[in-house]
Amino acid sequence: MITQADQQTLSRRAFLRAGAMTAGAALLAACAPAVGPSGQAGGGAQPAAAATTLRLSAWADVQDAVVYENMVNAWQARQSDYQVTVEQYPGGYYEKIQANFAAGSPADVLYYQGWIWQAYAENRVIVALDDYIERDGASALFPEGENYLNTTKWEGGTYMTPTDVGSLVIYYNKDLFDKQGVPYPTKGWSWETFQDAIQKLTHEEGGTRYYGWAQAGGWNGAYGRSCAFMRRNGHVEWDNVIEPTEARWDHEDIVSSLQFLIYDAIENQWSPSPDIVAGGGVGVDTGRVAMVFEGPWYMPRLWGELGTTEQGINFDVAEPPVGTSGRNTTFGHVHGHCMTDASENKEGGWELIKFILSDEGQEIIAQGGRMCGSPGNIDAIWGPIASEAYNFTNVEAFSNGMREGATPLIMGEGSPIHAYGGGPITSLWDKLLGLQQPAAEAVRIANEEIQTVLDQYWRDKAA
């Protein structure tokens, strides 16, 4: 799950301040033991001592350790020039990446979320991949959809790969829909139908309250979870989602969506409040919530050996409701790899990256529980694996989210706001979640505060 706690921004001149750290900061990078090749390929793999070492960072979840152990085993069975060590940085992933840069010891290939790495490109500590892509005819590995372009490119250069993705979809408990006689969501269902369903699905039974809606799966949601609803009629809250200059939040579409989804839903107990969420035991995964807007990482909690309940949840997924635009504007998360400028083994790093993006590498991604990086591979590789493992059917809700979806916000170095909130955006959510102010008033104040942040961002950038 991607939560607000995972969002890290680099304040302006952060790299310069980090450079003043002691060399001991490099010890923050916990390196896993070298993973040996799983077999011989061609003329046979060389002993590890004869190979060049490549360092690859992986997200700090347990499943990612397994994914990338399998990944490097498979790649090293195919070649003998490089030996890969996989590094995970629990307890502050991006802080430890930055500490390694400050100490002059970054890994060769780094894993990033698609709205995080831009400050590193501005500071020229990661390198553009375009020359490699053109040389090897690898452009087909980089989808051209809007949210892919937004999250893999910066100022004309391609810096990040589409290694794995995660579009947000509506998860729904089919049993609760059946019990209340509410039709299942379908592609193209309307905002009004969605609103009506939330209220009809909310009920009490045997002294237990069942909710039609939850802000997110086990936490209180945030900006990135609401964009699809805010933009349902075509209005966008920025003049440009890439480094905007103008905040356009004070609009009826935004006010009405946030008023209903957060303030009214909590006040009328259609959605669990933050204190109930904090207490645990209330969610789609526990059978007490009918709908939630979440990514593929939520599925293990619903079905299978990691499921919250022993019997599992009888669920499926749907694309979010649409307004007058008719467009699915879900947040299509893109995560991937960047090469560091300090690497002395860029050719090896690029070869590893190509393998991760290959069909073989993407199948390893899917087998490990992550969603493949392109819509076609979501349908062809990830879908059959995931739908069987988690007992759902609508794979296209995820792949269409990546084909058609959008990006909340991309900023460069020094911005306190980002794709999941920050600064005045987080303050806005706090007011709504706490029922401190209705949306019309809270959004009007937030729009002014967000504009102040943007103005300061551009002044600092010009300095």
C-alpha cells in the first residue's frame, strides 16, 4: 500500500545539505548478501569473483525481496559478466537513498515511485535512458499513455522505467451488494449511481454497522485517492499536472466530490471515521465495508493465505464512476528503475533493466504479486495469475486504468506538495476528515494556500 507516510519530497538544496553528512551515512544502506546464479547458461557462468558487481535497490516489502531474488537469479543464469546484490532500505527508503548519494555510494540501479525521482534528475545524480533506448530499439518497453509519460519523463528525458504499476479501482464486496439488492458496478457507471449505492449499502445488522464506502483500505485516504472523482466532469485542479503555476481547486466539481466522499460520508456514517479506522477491524477486507478505492496491493488482504478473514471476501473490482467527461481518470501509479550517474557499470545496469522489462522479467514480477508494467502485460501475464490467486474476474479494470488513467501532480525539487498531498493539501484533508469545515469553505482556503506554495516554488526555482 502506498500511504502518505511513503511520500517523500526533497527540500530545495537538500542534496547540498545531505553532502555535509559524515561518510558513515553509507552504513544506512543495508545490503543483502550477493544472490548467486541459479544455473548455467551458454558456456557456463563465471565464478562470482570474476564478475562485475551491480547494486540494485528494491522496495522494502518482504515480497519485493523474493521478487528480486528470483529476478537476479534468472538474469545471472543468462549471463556471466555481472553479479547483482539486492539492497533493501527499511525504515526510511528515500532517506537512505539520499544518504547513500551524500556519501558517494549510491546503488547502480534504484527503484522509485513515479512521482518521487524528479528532484534526483534535476540534481543530475540519475541519468537519462534515451540513448540506450534508441540504440537498442527498446521504445516498445515504454508505453506512451499520459500517466506513463508523466511519471517516466522529465524535461524531455526518459529517466524511469515502467517496471510495475498499480491503477486504483473500486473493490466491492459482492455479498453486501446482493444482501442490499444493489446492482454491481459496471464500466461507465455514473457518479450519481455510485452515490446512491453508498447510501443503500450502509446498514446495521445484529448491532453491527456495515458501511457503503471507506476512504482507503485501512487508512484515511488522501489526495491521490480522490482525483478520479474530482475530475469526473473534465475539470482539473491545476493548469498543468507537471509543475503547475496555477491552483484551480476552488471549483464546484472538486467541492461536491470532497463534500460527499469525505465530509458527508463520515458525518452520515456511510464511511468509517478516522477513529474507527484507527481502531481496526473495519474494511472491505473484514466484510464490513462494501466499497473502497484501492490498488492491486490490496488484494492479498481479501483472499488467500494472507487474507484478513479465514473464509476470504467474495469480491470483484470495477473502474471508478464517471461524470460528464465519460473518462476514467483514476490514478495510474507507475514504479520503476533509474540508473545513477555515479555508476561505473551503466551498460550492465541497462542490460539488467531490459531484462526486468522483458516478458520473462515481467512474469517474475507478476508471480511475485506485483502488477506488470504495461497494459498489455497486465492482461496477458499478470491477469491470469492474479485472478486465479485472488478469485476475481475483471482484470480489465486494472489494465484500462493504466491505458486511460491520469496523474495527480508531479513536482520537482523543493515542493512540499505531491501526488498524495503534503502541505496545505494535507491540511485540507485533515479538516474534512475531522469534520472541522465543510468542503466549500475548506477548499476555498486551501486553494489560496496551495497557490502560495506554487508561487514560492517558482520563485525558488528562479533563484
